[in-house]
Amino acid sequence: MLQPKYYGEFGGAYIPEILVSTFEQLVKAFEEAKADPSFWKEYEEILSSYSCRPTPLTFAENLTRYFGGARIYVKREDLNHTGAHKANNVMGQGLLVKRMGKTRVIAETGAGQHGVATATMAARFGFECTVYMGEVDVERQSPNVFWMERLGANVVSVKAGSRILKDAMNEAMRDWAANMDNTHYVLGTASGPHPFPEMVSWFQSIIGTEARRQIMEKAGRLPTRVYACVGGGSNAMGIFSGFFDDPVELIGVEAGGKGPGSGLHASRLAYRDSTVGIAQGYKTYFLQNRDGQMNDTHSVAAGLDYIGVSPILASLRDSGRVRFEAATDNEVLDALELTVRKEGLIPALESAHAFAQAFKEAPTMKKDDIILINQSGRGDKDIFLIADALRDPAWMEFIKKKARDYGA
Ligand SMILES: *Cc1c(COP(=O)(O)O)cnc(C)c1O
């Protein structure tokens, strides 16, 4: 029998009757993998030979001097294959799919990063792969669609609803119900019905385990504060999990978009514009109106632009264990430019939210305090967005010339 897990009042598994046996099978496979040390060994082996684990910890010496407060360290999830922490989750779920004897994977994707990661994993393991993506996102994220198709994935453009991430998730769930015998749904973050929040957090916990060991080696003590950006919550759960039992302050940073009161943001926990509800198979804080209709959200970082949030983080907010803040689009672009200029690190726009909040707090902290920032991904992929936002003239000229070359 499926015993859906709750974290405080959040979580659960609100799934269609037809999928119950599939979820039972998944929970069983997950529980067996957790109890089998050889599974975690195989997981570490594939991540070290195929991705870049353990990822390094970098001391940001120039930024530390610039702010003149706490010492700043950066955990380098940007160095994973496909450019972000998403590799940890998809490779882990890929190994589970092999264990369950399934041959086909499906995924939802918004910005396309999780789609590319899943298509990569499918190519590596020889699975069939279908990726659901809202029609609006297909148009916005054409480089990622290009790579998913090269990797052999069938990209389905979803024309229902607002044609964005939440609509793609609903479509993927429908596919799963129709094809559950041979298909596994590779959910991309620590949200959704049980066991996904716990399972994805478990795979991502490798970040926190490494980071704790590395900071003890390099700095000789625990960090004072740990910062991570929060979309669905997987990279935050990953790094935080290394420090839950320590006297370390944990800060989740959400997409503040155009700021509080603007309605144009994706902050569920910091701005407190959200309410508790049940959607997409689980109970958490959603950005929704009084009738339960989901609001439109906005962020310069496509990967943080989500209406719900991990039920585990929702519960950790309510218990006070994790503090939630939001960084606005402008603060994020400033933080990104400064990080590139001072350290030669190029954080993804998502990750730059964590940097932005850390930069607000670093100057007021003591010199022997330590800040740990999770750089969840690399920003090279964001060149179109960043160059647009900075109105870079040479870039605009380059795009115009390209368009002329194609006869536009
Ligand atoms: C997808 C993504 C995120 C947001 O997802 P979480 O599940 O909240 O971690 C953050 N950073 C990067 C680089 C991403 O690709």
C-alpha cells in the first residue's frame, strides 16, 4: 500500500487511481535502492566518470576582499555535465529506471535544462525519451530544443492552458498514466507527489555531503550561512541537507522578479503572496488566486519561474529552520556582472539569485564568518537573456547580422 509522506501539513500524493500501482512500484524501487549500499556506489561511480563529481569548492577571494565581511566560498555545481546540478537527479533516476526494467522515460521542462539533462541521460542509457514543453517555452528556448532533438528525444510542444511549465507537467502525467508499464516519469525537482520530493532530495544530497567535507578541509570549520536559489527546491535541498544537523543558518533565495507587490515574481515563501493548496499531485504553497487558479509568474531566470515549491522546504519555512528571501531581476543582473568581473565565474541566472542575497548580507558579517553559496549552474546558456537584459550593442548587431544571413 502506498503510504504518501507528509512534511508537516505539506506533501502527500494526490494522484489518479490508475497511477497508484506505478507509484507503489517506484516507492519500492527507491526504498530498496536506499537500503542497498551498492546502489549509491554505482551512483557515485557514474557521476564521477560521466559528470564531474566531486565538484570543487572555490574560495572567492576577490569578492571576499571587495565586500570586506565574511569569507565567501562557492560550490561548483556548474561544472556538472550539461551545466547544472540537474545531472545528479537524472542520472540517479536513470539508474532506478534500469533497476525497474523500464525502457522509456518522459520529462517536463520549462527552460529546457531538465529536458536536455533527461535526454542526455536517455542517450547514455539507451532509453526512449519524450520531453513535454509548453509551446511558449519551445519558442523561447530554441537552443535547448535543438539539443534535445539531436540527443534523440521527441519534444512535444504543449498547446493546452498557458502553454508553459505547469501545462507540460500535466501532459507528462497523462502520458505516464497511458504508458506506465514501460515508462518512468523523470520529475525534475524536489516537488510533486511522494516519493519525488524525498527521492530527488536524496540524489541531490551528494552536493551537501561533499560541500560539508570540503569546507571543513579548506576552512577548518562549518559555514555561518549557506545560500541556494529556490525554484522547485532541488539544489537547495541538496546543499542544505549537508547542514541540517549543524548550527548553520540556511537561506533559500527565490525569484523576486520586479519586486514585492508587483505581481511579477515567483516568490512563494519570501513575499508571502502564496496560499496552501493541492495541485500537481501534492500539497504546498502555490501562487494562486482565491479560486485556486494559478497566477502568472515572472523571473529573469526561467528555471525559478514555478508556481509551487518543494513541500519539504515549505515545512522547513514554517518551522523556521530555513529563512527565505527574494532577489529582484535587477539585483540578480548586478550580482551576475560583479561575479563574472571579480572572479571569472559565470553563474546561471538562477544561481545568481543566491549570490545576490549573499552579497546583501556579506558586508555586515564578521571577517571570520563563512558564507557558502551553491552555484547551481553555469550561465553560458543564458547568453541570449543576459545580453538582452544588458542591451549589449555588439550582441544586438551580431543577432541582426545572423538574421540577415538567414534572409530575414
Ligand atoms: C533548474 C535550475 C534551478 C531551479 O531548480 P531547483 O529544483 O530549485 O534547484 C536552479 N538553478 C539552475 C542552474 C537550474 O538549471
